[in-house]
Amino acid sequence: MLNNKQIAANFDLLAKLMELHDENPFKIRSYANAFLSLRKLEGDPYSMTRDEYSEIKGVGSAIADKIIELLTTGEMKTLQKYKDLTPPGIQEMLSIKGLGPKKVKQIWKEMNILTVGELLYACNENRLVSFKGFGVKAQDEIKEKIEYFMDSRGKFLYAHVCKFAEELRTILSNQYPSNVFYICGDIRRQMPEVCGVEIITDGEENNLNPEFCHMELSENRLSYRGIPVFLYYCDKSKIDAELFARSCSADFLSAFDQKTLNAGSEEQIFSTAGVQYIPSECRERPDVLDLFNGHSPDLITTESIKGIVHNHSTYSDGLHTLQQMAEYVRQSGYEYFVISDHSKSAGYAGGLTEDRVIMQWAEIDSLNASYGGEFRIFKGIESDILTDGSLDYSEEILKGFDVVIASVHSVLQMDETKATTRLIKAVENPYTRILGHPTGRLLLARPGYPVDYKKVLDACAANGVVMELNANPQRLDMDWTWIEYALNKSVMVAINPDAHSMESIHYISYGVAAARKGILPKSMCLNTKSTDQFQSWLGI
């Protein structure tokens, strides 16, 4: 059963789709006017006749016929025609407030972006600013609209939610100081994707007023800043065991008996089990208990990172200049910086021609001279892996880079055999040092292309190539679940921010969180190396 607002929405979508396809402006305007009138209509639409609809201002007889068709059959043939002509992701963009048909058409036709998630990623990489009508301000506004839209669909990026979880926990603690409130669930485990904010408390449900804590209650569902909130109430005597149970995977939890879980605090639970304390983000695989038995693995931390690898500047699609990026990295306390702008095939991202590569090298040499050895910029490139697995540029140019990161950015529709073969050929290229975001996934937006991870990691092992864990919270690619296999094959991992602005170098923290889930030790992370060690690894 449809209500008037839903009927109106059908005409709104029809008008937008027709404008997207450059149809008759008069018809488009008539459907838009019908939307404006119908959305204000009250009462039961099924009780109205065709003639009554036709008499409504902005409707008329032709549109009245379509309303009756919609009410009778549940669909409208004219609307379905344009839906069939338009990719689902483009239709979804039209539902984002502030993204009209003209902008969506430009995004679709000129930028070749087909999903909302791809559009958000393009905003993060500052790709929109090079197109007419899309300045930095417009790009930032679109990014905000997309994040709100994506966060309203039931799944959320950990990076977008974690700060709000802590904010809400603080509010609850201040409002109810006699009770305890702990963040638990997916956020405490630092999962790449989370279901919302999960908090466990020893308070009583009837005593907690959501309004006092800036939460909203709608249809028996709590939310905070538009994010779902799940409050778990527990007796004070059982809260330690319950917190533990809600802060690990089911497989990890299965290794503990109830007597151990009742030992007290989490520290006491681990002590009773005879193992070192295991951080919540590491509590995924049962065999992790063996790794912590008697000692703590030398786990990667954000403080372990010595250099920032995989970054972009205004030479390609970055927001800041090479000098600005390098200086920000230096002032942030790091020892070195690898610039890796896009290669020439990445026309969408302003990829570097050979002449601009040489120009950038000259600037790097000049900047390095000014640092007097206290900080080092390395000459890198994010080279597109072409469809046949080869890399951009001639051998003469490739050998001039200190670091070549090989990544797939185009022709993503591949089966597992084709994708795996393409990646392995790139890994076998003697100039490839790092394989970038190996599946091309964008969390909450598109799945990665299918690859045989084992074969790709085996190839990395055979060729001394490092696997990237791209720390952009939309990527976190390679997936942390493959770190164990990488370690078994002695493949090092590089935790790289894929930074397109100065501030986004701090994506490193999300990559570290994912790496810790895979129990990555410091010694197996490429950019924990000092400048001298990194240079030695490069062979320069």
C-alpha cells in the first residue's frame, strides 16, 4: 500500500531520471510540479478517483492516469523505462539531498563514477576539484552529504563512528556517575565495519533517560547523532564476564569455560587462563591464545611507524603540494616520506607524464638538500597495473623511482583468474616493490574484485614484494584476515595511508588497528624501518 508521499516520490524520481537523460523539459517540469503538489496531499490515496486526482493543481489528466496505474499495479511503466536505462548507483545518488541531476550526470558521464561509495572515495582523493563546477567547497559539501547518507543505511565505517562512541560514553558516565559504561562490540574490537554504538552498563534500563544524554528514541530504537545505539544492561556482578563476551569473536570466546569467565576483570580472566592480557582488537582467532602464552608478541603500534609511504600531492590528485605534504609529515615526527602520485594512465587523477615525473624528481632533490639529512623524501609512484599486468612508463623511467607501488585502478570487472593473473604479473615486474590495495575494494560501497590471495601472496614471497595494507578507512585492503598467511610466507606488510591531503596521513591509525587484528609484529611492517634501514631495503 502506497501513501501520498511515496506516490510523490515516484514522480520526483521520474523527473530527475528524465533530466538525467536530457528528455523534454516541459514533461520534466510537469512531473516535478506533480511531486510538489502530491507530497502535500493528505488522506487515503486509494479513496480518490482519477478525476479527483486530475483536478489537483499540477497534476492533470495524463499524470492522474499514471497515479491510478501506480495504485493499481504497484509500478509505473514510464518510470521503469528510465530506471532500466540508469545504473542503480546513479539512481541512489539522486536520492542524496543536494545532488541534483545536473551534477549526478556530470559525475556519471564525465567522471565515470557509478556508485555512492566511489564518489565518496573520489572526494577523499580530491578528484572532483579538477572538473568544471566542482571546487574544494563543493567537494567538501558533497562528501558531508554522502557520509550522512551512507551512515544512515545500517552499516558504518569504524572510522566514522568510534569518536562518537567515546563521546556518548562520556556523556552517560557524567550523567550517571554511580554506574559504569563500557564500549563493547564491533567498535571495541575495531572492526572495519560496525553496526553502531554498543555500550554495556550496570545501570537499570528504567532509570536511564535518553533525552538527558542527547540520544533520540524513535520506534523503540535509540540513536546518537544519527547512529544506532545498543545499550546492554547487566547485573554488576556479571558485567566483567559480559563485557569480555561482547568484546571478542565467538570463536575466541569458545576457548574459555564459564569458570574462567567468572574470574573477575578481563585481566583476571586472562590470568586464570594462563596467558598474557590480549587487547580486544586481537581477540579474533582462538590460536591467538597460543601466541600470547607466556609472552606478548611485539605487536605493531602507531608509535612504531617511522615513515609515511604512499601519498599524493598536487602533482596528481592530492590537495596539498609536495612541499606542504613533506613538511607536515616531518613536523608530525616521522623520519621519511614516500611521495607516490598517480602514473600517466590515471588520466582521471591527473597522472604524471614523463616530463612531470622529471620535474617532481628535481623538486624532491631540492627539498632533500634543504633538509640536510634530517628528513628524507623518497621518489615513488603509484603505477597503474594495466589490463595485461604491465606497469605504466618505460623501463628508463621506472628505474628512476626509489619505490614503485603497483595498483589496479581501472577495468575492475574481472573474474578471479584474470584478476589473479594480472596482479601476479605486476608482482613479478622487477621494479614493483609494493602491491597496492590488492582487491580494490571500497567498504560499504563495492566489494573487491575476486583474487586468489594465496597465489598472490606466494608471488609476493617469491619476488620480495611487500603487500600493502591500505589504511584509508574505506579500503583497509589487504584484509586483516590474510595477515596470518602473509606472515607464514614471510611477506612484509606496509601500512600506508594513501594520503591525498596532509591530515589524511593519520589514516595510519586505522591501518594499525586492522594490522593488530592480524597480530602483525613490528618487525614485519615495512615502515617501522628507520630511514637507514628503509634505504637499505631499497638498495640505495
